[in-house]
Amino acid sequence: MPVVQVMTYAALLAGLAAMLAKVLRYVGAPEHFRWELYPVPHEKGRAEYGGSYLEELDWWSQPRHAAFLRELREMAVEIFLLKGVFRHNRKVWRFSWPFHMGLYISIGWLGLLLIGAIVEASGGSVSGRAGGFGSIIHLVTIITGYVGMSMAGIGAFGLLIWRLTDRDQRPYNAPIDYFNLAFFVLVIALALAGHLTLDPSFTALKAYVTSLVKFSSPPAMPAVLAAEIVLGSLLLAYIPLTRMSHFVAKYFLYHAVRWNDIPSERGGKIERRIAAMLLQRVGWKASHIQTGQTWTDVVKEMKNEKPQA
């Protein structure tokens, strides 16, 4: 099996494993502190004015109703329009929005390449002259490929220039921030240059993806396209290991922290998780806390202390 194919398979497995590990780490994280921020989008009939079911008389005895379509709408606005960035930092949004949208479209493009490869591996045809479904996949693949890469490239380059030139932002930048954006710019520039000059309809790339699906030898391709595949594979494996995979954390941030208004009930899941946390031992010490104590012991001692006059 050629080295390029081995790198692609290994990168996909490494990226998926890293992403799964990150998800499991968030799932197994301790109980969070409640933000108590309102409105919560799924609060049916109260989100408009920032209300909560807690304002109802004897709320604990009343049935709770959630408007999940409203929550999905709020998620879509944040994911696809970057509502928070637009509202709080319009200068960054000008580049962050095309960067993120370009990545979303590029993910769709990779999915279309995979669909086309499966069709051809099954004996079908995906080309401009295939007709029907094959022609549609071929055309949409070309459009999404160039649109997605162009938007992501412009956004990544703009964000890189912003980090390099903005004096207010510069103290918060780490060297890895520059490297991450430069990596994106390099891979996208190489891919666009290679396809515009040597593979404008992604025929060679589609043939390579087909070889991955069939576990067969890849076709011969120009060195620039092979370099694109190698660097692109490394990028796919690298993203889950960095802060650029914050989309995983964002789901838990919104649903487990920001929008979580589930009450803690006696004997319930939240109470059990907090009780387990109180059994953890303190790993540091101070004048009022000793190493090795459980947090339950700390709470009891603090409760029994007499206030100083």
C-alpha cells in the first residue's frame, strides 16, 4: 500500500480517536457550576423577556415545558452566523465567519467526494456526462470545493493578519495560534493552486478517494496533488488535538452549562454527582485547608468555625 494512502488512513483513525477521547473527557467531567443566565432558549413562553420557570409559584410541583425548536434555532444562528462574535467583535467576525463557513462547506465537499467515490466503486459514473444523479454530484462537488476552500482560505489569511497586526490582540496570542492559521493557509493555497492548474474538476482527487474506498492502488497523480493529500491528511489528524476543535466543547458548554436549568432533586442524578465530588480529596493546602482532607470534611470544619469578631 503506497505511503500516501497509509498516511490518509492513519490520519482519519487518529483524528476520530482524538475527537472521541475529547468527547469522553467532557462527558466524564465533574458537575459544573450553574451560570444561571437567562433567557434560556428552550423556556417556552418566557425567553422573550428573560423569564424562568423559577418565577412560578410552587414551581417544583408544576410540569416543565421546553421549546426545543427554539433552542435549535438559537443553535443554528450561533453555528452558521456566529451571532456572538458578530455582536461583540465585528472586526473579527469579518474573517471568522467566512473561515467557519468555508470549513463547513469544505466538509460537505469531502462528503460529496466520498459519495462520488462510493458510486464509482459500485460501478456507477460521476461526471459531467453521466446524467442524472452522477452529473448533479459532479457539479455540486466542483462548486462546493472551490467555494469552501476560497472562503476558508480568505478567512484564515484575514485572521492571521489580524493576529499579527492588532496591538490589542497581540498579548493574547500564542505561537501556536499563528502556526494553526498558517497551516490552514498553506494547505488551502496548495490545494487551490494544484486543482486550478492540474485537476479543475477534481477528477484525480475523486479517483484517489475511490481507491481508498476500494482499498486498491491509487492512480498516478502530480506531485502537487500528492502533497495536498499528505498535508490535508495531517491537518485532519491535527485539528482534534488543538483548540480549533472547540466545536466539541461548545455543545457541552451550551447544553451542560449555559442552558442547563434542570433542578437538583433529592436523590436525583445531580445530587449523586455532587456527593461523589465531595468525597474527592484536596490536593493542596492553606491555613484553613489541609492536604488529604475530603471536601466533605472541609465543609464541616468551615461550618463549625466560629466567626471572628
